[in-house]
Amino acid sequence: MHLDKRSFLKAGAAFTFAAGLPPFALAQGAFAPQPGSWRSFQVVTKLEVVKAEGKTQAWIPLPSVNEKDWFKSEGSEWTTNGAATKALDPKYGAEMLHVEWAESEKAPVVEVISKISTRDRAIDLSKAGTASIDLTAAERKFNTAGNELIPVDGIVKETSDKIVAGKQSEIEKVHAIYDWMIENTFRDAKVRGCGVGDIASMLKTGNLGGKCADLNALFVGLVRGANIPARDVYGIRVAPSKFGYKALGANSEIITKAQHCRSEVFLKGYGWVATDPADVRKVVLEEPPTNLSVNDPKVVAARQTLFGASEGNWLAYNFAHDVVLPGSKGPKLGFLMYPQAECGPSRLDCLDPDTFKYTIKSKELTAA
Amino acid sequence: MLVHFFATWCEPCREELPALNRLSARATDTVKVVAISVAEVDIRVQRFLETTPVGFPVLLDRERAVAREWGVSTLPTTFILGADLQPRFFVEADFAWDRIDSSALIAMLAKNAGEIRPAKSVRRSTMEE
């Protein structure tokens, strides 16, 4: 067996160099989200099963997150030619609409209209944290525990220990992991082979490229490996970035493919802090003219900002993992961020437009 | 017997499967292949096999339970079992199965017949000798 062993501890030098570069000047001003006015959005999800055979069911994630400083889920309504009930994942509180259609229904359809309000969030981590909020022991245990997608022992713990070695404070440790993610999570063409879907196999194979759910799951796992609470937040972008980043917003009213997973860490004295190393990598890969250097001013600005702040142009569905779909005969989901459906005993391919058609549209109800 | 773990979304897996199919076809009396799709919806695997048909069984490990039991962390991974169905070797990478001499493979496995050994990982070069 031959695996391309990677150097896991590339950090420091590139970041130091980057810190000496002039700030990136966006036409819209500095990339500096700040809590301000709330923005309200209406998001419409319409799902159709094109070749319904046997008993058909669908599950559609509903906005379930409520965080007083930055996000309010304001309810959902729906119309369907099936029977719909709102279901709740008991462990994470993730809400979903479960729709069942009779076998005789050959054109199953459901439309869900959800309303949310959101705003930018930002915490100044250069100032001492004075917030008196803390997690209970149970909450701390819940948000440092492993799950099927995110084990926190074995190679995950070993890697986390190496990254945070010598760091003292929680902020230093989390920032070291954040920097490690940005420096190391790229697709290496020399690495053949793929992981089996969990973060341990990502580390074992050295295949550290992936989408937001993969990368932020790895980040959360490494932070939990350092015994610091962290969680993924699964959602979807609902508006363009006000700061000019094409890669960090939904650039049309059709947001069907704009799903995005963010992450948070809990720091004593500060509470839950927004972090998004996956989006920094997205800026590297996709911000025009694409394939930017990690030292590009756009990347440097994103890197600085997305540790502690996030823009209010995104809908938060839930924090859930290992989701059991009620009534399903299929396996648990690693996360619930996309509509799901089954015809008879078979789960449909949610990425196959020939059988499973859905559109998601976003409309802002109040201006920023 | 070859027990082959793969996923249709994994590019090296897609490239390797036809070669594994050719090995299975030319060594049909001596080498049996079973493929296991890891954590995929059934219909995606079915669609893939319509365009890339194979002559051996393809099983569905929907919840990764089998992959976990076998310690699989990389796709593709192939376990080579002896006649006693004990794992003898495994390959944690895509492999050039077109270059395998099935008689030599059987002879190599027969050398270890009756012995219980832990499965060894193999470099590609070792398998091709």
C-alpha cells in the first residue's frame, strides 16, 4: 500500500507573509460584516417527483435555528397533493416537512414557503471576552462529542493535538486549526483515492479537498478534538454578498444549488463565534478570476473576517447529524441540507434532475 | 476472491471498475469478484451500472456498516481473499487489474494456503511482479 504522506503542519510562514500585504480594497468597502438591521427573506421550495412509482415520500428541511443575535426562523406554510406533517429530529431539533403520497398519485408535488430574518454577526476577538454566558456541562458534552461523520478520536484527535501543540488559550487553539484548514485543505491531484465520507478517512487518505460540508465537518472535528465545543450549521445562501464576493453569495433569485454549511465554535467569554474556513477555500477556488493564491488580498480579507464574523445573507436550517427520516426505509443522513425523497423502497438520487426535480427561490422582503 | 469497495462518485473507482470486470471475465473459473458500493442511494448505483455494466455481483452497503467492519477508509479498496476466504492482501488504491496474471495470483495465494496470516497491504509494484 502506498499513500502519499502529507506534511500536516504547514502554517505560520504563509500567514505571516500575508499579514504584511495591503488590505484588499473592495468597491463596497472593507469586508466587515457588523450586526445592524435585520433582513427578512421568503424562501420557496418546490419539489416534484417526475417518475413516481409505488409509495412516494419526501422530506424537506425547514428553517429551525433561532439565535437571538443573528437568526430567526419565522414559520413555514405548504401546499401539496399529498399528506404533509411537520417532523422534528429529536436530538438536534431539526424540523422537516414529511410528505407522503398515495401510490395512485403519479405527479407528486409540494411547495413550501418559509420566512426568516437574519443579520450580520461579528465578535471582536481582539478584546477580552466578557460575556457571562457559558454552556451547561450537558451542552458542552453534546458539542464536543463525535458522530458518524465527525469522529473525534484516533487520527482526528492526533491531528488536532499536533495542530494545537504549544497553544494556550482557546482562541489560539481554534485559530491554529482554522489556519491549518486554510493552508492544507485543497485537492492534491497526486492523491488518488477518496474517503468514505467521514473526516477520519479524509485525514487517512490525505484527500483533504471537498465541499463545504466536508471541510467544515473536518474543522468542527478538529476543534472538538481539542475539547472545544463546535458545530456545523447547515443552510443555504439567500442573497448576494454585500461586500462584492461572488463566491460568498447567491447571485440570483434561484438558489437551488446555493446550499452552504457554516460552522461555529463556543469560546468562553464570547459565546458561539462564527467561523468558516470552507468559505475561505471557496474564495480561493471560485472568486474571479478563480484559483487565487492564498496570499491574494481577497483571500486574506476573507480569512481575517470569517474568523469571528459572517454575513447575514444565508438561511440556517439546522445543526443536525445522523438524521433519521421518519417513515423512511433508507439509511440515516449525515446531515439534512437538501430535500430528500423515496419511491417505494428506494431513496431517490437528490442530484438527479430526471427523477427528482426541485427549485428553491429566495426573495428579500425588507431591504438591508 | 476479490472483495472490492467503491463508490460511483469516486473518479478512480469509476476508472478501475472496467479493468476489474475484464479480470473477472478472463479468470472466471479461478477468480471471483464481489463489489460493494459504499454509502450511495440505490438508484445512483443502478444508473451507473447501466452505463458501466459488470459481470459480478454488486452489493449495497448503504450505511457504511460493512466498510466500517472491514476497516475501509479509502475508496477504492480491494481485499484479496484466499481459497479459505481469509483476507491475504489488500490494496488501498485503484489498481491496474489488466496487468494481473490470474494464474500467478492464484499461485501466490496458494503459497499461504492453510496458514492464518493478517492481511498485508501491498504496493502496486508488488502485485505486478
